[in-house]
Amino acid sequence: MRTPAAGHTLHVISHTHWDREWYLTFQQFRARLVDLIDNLLGILDRDPGFKVFHLDGQTIVLEDYLQIRPQNEARLREHVREGRILIGPWYLLNDEFLTSAESHVRNLLYGHAIAEAWGGVMKIGYLPDQFGNIGQMPQILHGFGIDNAIFGRGYSLAVPGRKMELIWRGPDGSEVLAHHLAFWYNNAQRFPADPDAAVQYAQGIIGRQAPVAATRHLLLMNGVDHLEAQPDLGPVLAGLQGKLGEGTEILHSTLPAFIEAVRAEAAPLDVHEGELREDRHCQILAGTLSARMYLKQENARVQALLERGAEPWSAAAWWHGGRDERDFLRFAWKRLLENHPHDSICGCSIDRVHEDMLPRFAEAGDVAELVAERSAQYLADRLDTRALPEGGAALTLFNPLGGPREEVAVVEAEFLAPGAPHTVKALTPEGEEAPSQVLDVRDTFVRRLDPHELPRGERVRRFRLALDAAAPGGGWNTYFLVPGGAGGVEGVTADADSLSNDRLSVVVLPGGALAVIDLENDVEYAPCNLFQNGGDVGDEYRYIPPVLDRLVTNAGAAATVSVEASGPVLGRLRIDTRLVIPEAGTPDRRARAERTTAIPITSWVTLTRGSRRVDIETRVTNGARDHRLRALFASGADTETAHAEGHFEVVTRSIQPPADWPGASTFAPQQTFVAVEDGERGLAILNQGLPEYEVLPDGERTVALTLLRCVGRLSVGAEGGAEDADYNDTPGAQCEGEHTFRYAILPYRGGWFAAGVAAEAHAFNAPLAAAQTGAHGGPLAAAGSFVRVEPEGLVLSAVKPAEDGQSVIVRVYNPTGEPIAGRVSVAGAGEAALVRLSEETLRGLELQGGSASVEVGPKRIVTLAFRR
């Protein structure tokens, strides 16, 4: 209904915002959720005038509630079917930047599945409180048939001329009609019962919002965190009709109705392109990128197990006659997703909340690992390995990435003892020796499980070795380990304070930092892996350096270097140093304490045969408080931008803060890498679960990788003073104890895409996995591909069983600004279709030898379904 031009239509949205855990634990908040839904059902049962309530765009709350109140399922379902309770489209509201691209897709898949089973999905891209929004969200939403977004953070109306309504355009060109909750999702939190007060309340909302609204339709959010429905809302709204000015009406409305009303106005709207991370007045709370870093690391570990292990290899095993693992995958994903709301994964809750997260990570990881291992073993046991020499072991290496790989894999193999060899070498199935290096030999016992017999123990000799291996994209290759010493090959040289191969040289500097020399391009990068420590008197949300900060580095400090591995395939140095730093911030939070403590730091620096990157594992034993620890890497690049992997894209960001935004955060999110380059010099820093970087605007364009940010409060006052201490104390966020970090240095020349930076980062995060088998015939070749993606510029994002169990889903994306003509193949496929992210079929595709041609536009995501 179009209202007269002189007035407004006020869309009142009954809702709650449901943080499952935050300043209370999940169970404590769930008790409040049970009360909320109990009371909501009572309101809906007795008051037909209370039209509708929004359950925060989530569906997990239904599961949470019914675990306690299963007897109320029928009542709840009835109101959902009638459209009086709106649910979905999400499983839960996740933090966008700290979770993977594929996790967003699983979140929407499970949210849609639940909502559809209950009677309908609210097709609103509801993003009320995420700490900024990723650039590809418009394309992701379109993949589920959602053409709009309602969001809370990352867009500032302080920019002159802006309105709350806009067109949000993704990097691929996908557009959604968006509404910015500029006055938050509680701008009409509770209407007064008194009629005159209610009129004044509503007129105040109109006065604030109308000047920044693009149409006559205004959104009034009646609710906020954990609040129940306003039971007298119907009579209050009825009493307001006709009292708010000529032509103004007030409706008990829905988010879909509001979006359609705005769309119908066809008002000219500004276009915003890419991510929403504006920090001015928007509170994107960028300090959460590094709060409780151990959570980010665990999340990355489990995501990798699912996306690069359990899903692709269970799909391949099922394709070749193995079991259907979808139930296990769904359990693991949903358990992991429970840790993805911002109050959880951002590390900005009370200590008990984050203690409760660790078992979820462990459970999801255990299931993912189990599925990956037994799927890989199923495949390995069906390979033709009859060429295996007697007394040997066949080791099959699995590559989950789309392109072929030639790299050193660190693997383990077991031989029964007694009679086990003292050393082994590796052969290809054709009998040629592959370069290898034994790193460790250990005699131990293993437990063998049998479904029909009790477990039995066996004595084995376990070899850990570095193997210079090759594996095709999306497939496997098999090597035979046989008794005997490895032949001599040239590869890596390890000296007292240096490593080198044919591409790189690494020299340890005084204090323990590194100089990395790109031998192919004759360029040196130094110092690298220099540790810098500074104060942080902020909180879990915000990094706040003390006014009188004191920075400490290990430049020139005492360091000891030892060679831990030296051989033709792998060289490794151990570097021990320590930082002597203030033990805490001062009580007034303006400086760092005079009293100091020593922080031991050990880095293992590894270089392998033919590798383009230097792998680093750093162990820190933290005994200090109120500080931030970063590793610094001098790039020397002449540039004003950095390129960081995001979600289905690589994001280019300025390294300079906005001149007109005092206090804007200068650190930013990444997935697996950040790169700086100027054509001649390029330096990428790869990481495993370390999502915060900063490129310093110094002469060296130094890349700073955050390892630890240690604080003791959930929240502090704006000036750094403490608020309610009982509410805020979070000693667990000081992250005391031992931590291990993994990252890598990749020098290059030219641009990040041509240099294959993304492929190296993905390989670093998804090492070749191994399964051991014996000599046997089988229907599968000892080397082969299940999925192939060409050309290598297309990134393979997912290989998974389809949700309906009828096909294999393959997803690729184009990270570049140019179209790519490619091919995607699944061995033995007889049918293929182009599908949405939701896995809904769009159209069939012609196959040639199991291969489908795809045209992938700039920054586009393409999903295909293959059937036998």
C-alpha cells in the first residue's frame, strides 16, 4: 500500500537479538530463551492481534529450545507455518571475517534446510550485528535466492548525503537492496503504554530517521539483545493510528514487507561496492581479529579438516562405492558453526564461554578427522598396488587442491616389528627412486580395531620422513617405501646459521630474525620474523596502546641457533631467543610496568627441496599481561596497498588509515595470506589461523602479523578506564601459557596472481595427507584425479557430497578481475549441472569425458553438481 507523499509508513518489527553466549554462558542464556519462546507462544495463542515475531534470522534457536521443551514443538511449528514466527535464513548469525567462505555457505544451507522443513524461510539477508561485512556477501545471498540485506555495522552516515538505504554491490557485480540499521536494531525497543508518551516516542523516531531515509518507509526495530516480545504492542500501535501526522500510518510489519515497500518506491540509491568495514561511528571492533588467538587457530584447523579432508575424500569414496558420510559431516559442521557467532569466535565473552568452545572444536575436529582418514583409507585400499615390492609399504598421498602439486610432504609409515627395516627409501610405482629423507624412527605399539574382535596391540617401527612428492589436482599418487638407504640428491643445505636451496637462501641475523634472499630474482628481504612487543591496555574488542607505550624487539638480543634437520630434502634450524618485556600495564592503564619478565620464543625455520617458501613454527611461552606480540617482515615494496585473501576473493586495501577518521583501525582481516608488491619486489606472508595483519606505512612497508593480543577485560571505558569489574574481568584473555604459531614467508616478483601466491597459501594450509596400504589389485590406478580444475587460476573451493545425496558438488571461483574459461572434471561423471550455492539446479551442462566447460566471470563463484 502506497501512503500519501506527505506522510510515512512505520514498519514496526517485533524481534529479539539472540546472542547464544556472551556475558553469560550458553546454558544461562538458553534458560532465558526458553522463557522467551514460552511467553511468545502464550502471546500468539491468546492474542490474534499480535501479528508476527522475528527469531533473529536464526534457526538454531529452535533446536536450542526444543532440547528443553520438546512437548511444545507442535505449537511452535503451527505459528511458524502460519507466518507468525519468522525464521531463517541462517543456521546462526556468524562473524563474517573470522570464518571461512565455505562456512558461510554451510550456515545458509543448514538454516534453509531447517526453515523449509518448518514451513518457510525468511528470505532476508539479515546481518544485524556482525563486526563488518564481507564484500562477497551480495553474491553469497544471491546464491540462496536472497536479493536484499539488512545490516548494522561497517557503513557510516557521517558521510554527507548518505541514506540508510543503498545498493550493495559485490566485486562480481551482484547487487542487493540494503538497509543500514543506522539507529541500531533497538531504535523502537519498547513503546510506552501511555498514549501520549507513545506518540512522543514515535515522533522522535520519525524525526531522527526521516532525514536519512531514501523513502517514506521507516524501519522500527521493537526489541534488542535477549528481550522478549512486547505483549501490549497491538493495542499500543492501534492507539497510535491517526496521531502521527497526516498520511502517516504505523504497521505491525515484517522485514520482507519493509524491503518490498522500499523496493516499490524505486528511489535513486547510492551504490556501495565491496566490503563494509568503515570504522567511523560504526564500531567494527577490529581488535576482535586477534583476541584469544587460540580460538582462531582451532577454528582454522577444524575448517581445514572439513573442507580439505573430510568433505572431498568422503565424496570421492562415496563416488567409488563407499559409505555415505553426510550425517557425520552435518554433525561436525553444525558443532563447528556453534562457535562462529561473533561473541564466540571473536573471543569477546567471559572466560567460561570460551572454555566451553574448546570441546566443540575438539568434537568437530575428531569427527572430521575420522571421516577424512577412513575415506582416504577406503580409496587407498582400492588402488592397484600389485607392483609393491615384498616387504614394502604403499603410501598414497592425497591432494585436495585443484591444481597439481610438487612439494615435500612430511609423512609417516609403519612396519611390523620384529623384522622391520632400519631405514627406508621411496620408489614410484615405476620403480624410480623419489628423493626422501628419514626424519625420525620410533618403535611403538599401536592398537588395531576390528568390528568382530577385541582390539589387539602390535609392535611397529614408525618412520617419519620427508618425501619429495608429486600429486595431481584433486587426486592422489602412490609411493612405495622399501628397505634401504635413500640415494644422494642435491636439494637443501643447512649450515650453522643458514639454509639454502636452488631458489632461496635464509640467514639468521643477530637476535634471531631472518634475512631471506630470493635467489631467482636476486632480492633480499630483511629483517623477517623480527618479534615486536608493545602494550595493550584495551579489551577483548579493542586494541588500545598505553599513552606511554614501550616497544621491545629482539633485534640484537642474544639468540642461539642449532641445526635440527640437515639433508637433501629438508633442512631445519631452531632459533631460541627471548623478549624481556614489562610484566603488565600500570594500574592507571597509561603505561607499562617497570617490572619485567622474560618471554621465551623458539622458532623452527624449515626449507625444503625446490620450495619457494620458508616455513616457520614459533612457540611462545607467555607469562606477561596487557601486551601484543607481532612478527614483522620488511618487504621493501614501494606500494600503498596490500592484497589479502578474503572470502571467494582477494581484497586490495590501502595501508593508510582514512585521513578524516581519527582512531580508525589500521589492522585488517585475512584468510590464508597477505601480500605486498610493486612489480619488482613482492612478499607474501602465509598463515594458519592468524587472521590479523597490518602493513606499516614505514619506509620498508613492513608486514606485521599478530601472534598474541593479551588483555584482561571484556570491555573497558572509552578512555581506557575500567567499567564494572565483576562484569568485565577476563583473565583467560591474557592468554598466559604456551602457544604455537605457523606461518610462512613467500618472496616473489610481479603480481600475486601470476606468482601463484594463493596456491602456495592453500598448499601451506592443506598439506598432502597420506594413507598406508599393502599390495593388492584394485579398480583404481595408483595415481589419478577424482576432480580436475583447469586452468590453475580457478580456485577449487569445495568438493563435497550434495545435501540430497545424489551428486557430488564442486565449487570454483575466479579471484581475478578478468574472465576465465575453464574446465571442471569428475572422473566417470555422466551428468553435470550448474547449480546455485543452495545446490538448486539452474541448468544442465554438456560433458565431454566427464569434463564440463565453464565461463567464470571476474570474482564469480560457480558451483556444479556431477552425477554418475
